[in-house]
Amino acid sequence: MRAFGAELIEFGTDFDEAKHEAARLAETRGLQLVPAFHNDLVKGVATYALELFRAVADLDVVYVPIGMGSGICGLITLRDLLGLTTEIVGVVAANAPAMALSFAEGRAVPTDTALTFADGMACREPNDAALPVICKGAARIIRVSEDQIAEAMRSYYHDTHNLAEGAGAAALAALQLEVDIMAGKRSAVILTGGNIDARDFADVLAGKRPLVAG
């Protein structure tokens, strides 16, 4: 980001602390804040949902990781617009369960920590705009452990030669947990990206999982 000329500020111990600092800086400097969840962002992310539903017919279930909620909200919206009956199953890290707790309670339930190496899901504060969509449209939310995430990352690499970050592999980890009840059904998993440091990925391939500070 610095190479492209951006001012890069590292702040706080996790995403939520950095998020609040970004909002403060935007206010004091008169900048435009680009939030982690926004209707325009959801529409953009939803294009992959449209591609998926057009490419694969009659899906029974789609597993999708949840960070701030743009991915799962895009899937739910496209599913409903297309009139499909596909179940949308959200996935969170067991060490960052805020959205799972909120889904169960039907209201925002923040947590004190989000100590997962799957930093795309390391969120302590559920988004107020995303939560109603998820509560209404998701079938369930599954929690996956750090070891289960790491195992799914290894599966992606060894079996398909795809590099998956922790959050990217979480959906596969959830499907692996439900493999018996999904037998005979058409299931899809969302692999969101490969944003992981080389050292951390080397640990995963060696049968370890990266350590999380906190």
C-alpha cells in the first residue's frame, strides 16, 4: 500500500480497534471513510454469488465465512432475488464467535476478544446493518476451531493446489464437520482469498497453526 503512495497507519491490537481509529481520523481530517460493510460493497461482493448460482444449478447449501457480513448478505440477497431454496450457512471462528452469538440471540452480542489466526473473521463487534439480514436469511452459523481451519487450508493446498487464507478455508472446515448430513446433497463452499503470510502458511503446512497475539 505504501508503494502505491498510501499513508499506512497500523493501530490497535485487532480489527475493531483499527476500525474505530479509522473513523476518528476520517472525522478529524475530513476524509471519506470506506466502511467494512456498506450496501454498495455488498452489491459488489454479491457478483460472485450471481456467478455461483448461474454456474451451478440446484445447490442445496452454500457455506460462507462471516467477517463483517458482506459476503453472506450478498449470497442471501441473490438467493432470494432468484427465488432459490438454497440454504446459506454462515461460518465463524470459534475464537471469534460474536456473529454466532448474535444470531442465536437475535441481537448484537459483542465479545471481548477475537483471538483467531483467521483474521478475515477476527471481528468482535457485529455490524448492525448486516445482522438483520443474516438472522432472517441464514439457516445456521457454525463455529470452527483453529485446528479445523488449519486442516481445511492443508486440504485446499494438497488436494486442489489452491492457497487459502484462514477465513477462506473456514467454509470448507464447516462442510467437513457436516459431511455426514450433507451426503447426497449439492454443496458449495466460498473460498474468499489467500491473504496469509508465508511464515504462517508454512506453519500450517507443517501441521501447526499460527500463534495469535493477545
